[in-house]
Amino acid sequence: MTNASYKQFCPVAMAAELLCTRWTVILLRELVAGSSRFNELRRGVPRMSPALLSKRLSELETAGVVRRERLSEAPGIDAYRLTEAGHDLQPVIEAIGTWGQKWVETEPSLENLDPELLMWDMRRNLDTDPVPDRRVVIEFTYPELPEAQRRWWLIVEPDRTVDLCHIDPGFDVDLYARVDLRTMTEIWMGLRSVADAVDREALLLVGSTSLTRTMQTWLGLSPFARQAKLAR
Amino acid sequence: MTNASYKQFCPVAMAAELLCTRWTVILLRELVAGSSRFNELRRGVPRMSPALLSKRLSELETAGVVRRERLSEAPGIDAYRLTEAGHDLQPVIEAIGTWGQKWVETEPSLENLDPELLMWDMRRNLDTDPVPDRRVVIEFTYPELPEAQRRWWLIVEPDRTVDLCHIDPGFDVDLYARVDLRTMTEIWMGLRSVADAVDREALLLVGSTSLTRTMQTWLGLSPFARQAKLAR
DNA sequence: CCGGATCCGGTTAGATACTG
DNA sequence: CAGTATCTAACCGGATCCGG
């Protein structure tokens, strides 16, 4: 349970014993972003084994970073929320992400794309302000992907919550977006603009002209998209 | 050589692949603090095996964080210095350390004290401004330690460089400090003051009254000492 | 479906010794 | 001084299974 210690009294070492173990900061990024249920966290960290996720959550709880809340009498319906110490990790996660955006070469990680991860992030950051004040449905198609991952729907409900579906919800679609996954990921990461992708015919938009025009605005990008890339 | 990837396009994950492996941020802290030679780095990370240190330095070089400089024709006399990307990691290290100082319980790490590490840090951060403008020698004695680790000398040279010795340099001593290692470490970490330790007779100072009076000033503390501790 | 626990094989890290 | 080499222990990934 308890990690091997660096046996140094330096605060950097003391914090690193907790933070710098595999998957821990990725998990914390999910918690900082607001996920709280076990399977909600799994969705944001799909390649982390549930056993390790469970172990890391226990460690974070022991360290006072996460508080576990029983949502019902029956065991097995818990929520994991950041404590004050946990919320205070946000600057650490932001510093790491800002450095990564600025200095890590993106090419290798653009070979490991994941449409569900991308759509999940887009759902979370979508800005509903520029979106018409009614139910709005946007359909994304990634033509090169197998059937099971090809089509996704983002649905802005009248109450301004945003849902993500990967089966057809049956609503009228306001905007169709046809795009390859790499291009859409690059847009999300701030590496290219919607306008550029449309110009080069990597992104095809059909439907509402106002949604088309404002896409760069309502499409909330990665929190780090504004940091210019300097690597190489 | 290459680490297993998280296979996520998020900048946090991309950076964490490099940073969040064992010993890496501790090593970066040493590099940020200015160490550059292999054995100089070993001194700041004494419990890291030389094999792993060598491996981490190679990884950091590959990642563009560290540049290796040949200091002579003969192989085996290299210096490792941070690149621009490496210097840009300073905010990350600082964020981690600040969080650690604020939120990690210190008790466990105060059971793993190391006099050489402490003296090495004190040498690095000593503020020579308040020290008389001549050679000044301060002797530290940790009475509870075995002979080989008991006595240390900090020497401020006339040119304001600071040396650390663990064998008697033979110079006249300006100030003798007799203190237990835990107390001295707590002072260094900002958890208690020089005056408090003297009052409680945990720290005994004999010699120059001006050096005694100004000790809290010339004794440069840990860079994180000013951050208040909130844990528990 | 949710929230894990268990088992097993591969990789990483620690300890110690050794070399140019 | 500046690293390698080797062996063992700990950790991690992947698959499977289990109780509500």
C-alpha cells in the first residue's frame, strides 16, 4: 500500500512520493476536471486497470487528497471528491500540462488517438453560451474509424447540460461535422484552427450556418490550447 | 529506454510520461538548483543508484531537457546542464514543492534525516551578505550521530564562495553550533526558528556574538520554508 | 451496469559489485 | 571520477472473475 520512500526531507521529494507514481497525475487531472464516480474516472483514464485505479484512489484518500463519499447505504456506490488539499493540486497539474503543451513533441501522441476520450473532453469543455437557447444536436462522423466508433452526438439540452451519445439519439441534427480523428484532435489541442481545417477540406460542416460560423467559439478547446508550442 | 506511454494526447499525460517516473523530479530539483556533474548530482540524490541516475540523464537528454557537455577530450568528464525547456521546468518543481510543504505531513520524513544532505543544502543556500568580509568558519556538531557524521564545517571564503567539509580544515572557528539533527532540519525547513531552538536549548551557539545574532539571516533556509504548513 | 478483487507474466527499480 | 553489470524484489498491465 505505502510507496517506497525517497527518504529525503525536501518538500519536493515528499510530494513526489505521492504524485509521481504511474497514472496518479492523470487521475488527478480527471478529479480536478470534476469527475467523481469510479466508472466516470475509468472513462477518462481508459487504459488504467481498475485494480490500479482502486489502489490509487485509496492512496489519495490516505494522503488526504481525496474524500470518499457513500452515496447510498449499499456499498459500491461511492463518489470520490477532492479535499481542500486536493483542490490545491490544481496549480501543479496546470504547471505540468502547460509545460507539456509547450515542450513535448506531439507527433508520438498523435499516433495514439482515441475518439471516446476526445469526445468526452469536448463534452466537458463545450461552451453553451453561443449555442441557440433550445435543444441543439451536433453529429460528428470520423469516416476512417470502424462502425462502433464512427458516429458521435453532442447534445446541448434546453437546460444547458451537454450529453454525449455514441448511439443515434433520434433527434433532428442541427450540424453535421465530417472530419478525420487526427484533424479534430489537433483542433482540440489548439494546434490548428477550425477555419484552417475547413479551408483544407479536412473538416466538412453541413447544417446550421450560425453554428458553423461560431464553431471555434462554442467548441471549448483543451485547457492548454492557448499555450504556444515551442518544442523543436 | 523508452517508457511505456499513457497513450493519451493530453499535455498533462505527455509531460507525465517523462516527469512522473521514480526519482526524476528529485533529479530535476538538483539540476534546477545548479548541480551539473555526475557525482555532484549523486550527492544530492544519494539513495538513487548510479545506474538509474545514468538512465534518467539519458532520458532527459533525449527529451531535450538536459544537454550533455564534454568537459575534456577524455570521455567520462561530462557536465549535465538544463536546456531552455529544462529551465522552464522550474515552475513545475516549485509548484510540487510548495504543495508538499503545505500539505504533506512532515513526521514520516523527519524520521529519515541525512546530515550530509542537510549540510549540502545549507551550503548551497547560505547567504553571505550578512557574514563578515573575511574567511569565516562555522562548525556544526550533531552529538547523537556516529563519529563519521558528527562534525561539519561551513567555510565562507574571502571571495564569498562557500565550502562544506566533513574533516577538520584546521582554520580558527568563528562559531560553534551544537544541535541535534532533527532540530537543525526543522529550522532548515522553516518549521521552527533559530531563536526558538536556542530558547529551548535544542541549539547551543558559542563564539561570535554577531554571527549568533544574525544566524536566522545568513542561514539560507529551504526555498519552500516560507510556505505555511496546513496539513492536519 | 457498478465497484472492485485476484492471479499471472513482464518491466522497472534497488543493492551491490566492478571497471576504465 | 564517471559510470556498467548483474541479480533480485517490487510494481504494473491485462485478463478474468465476483457480489450487489
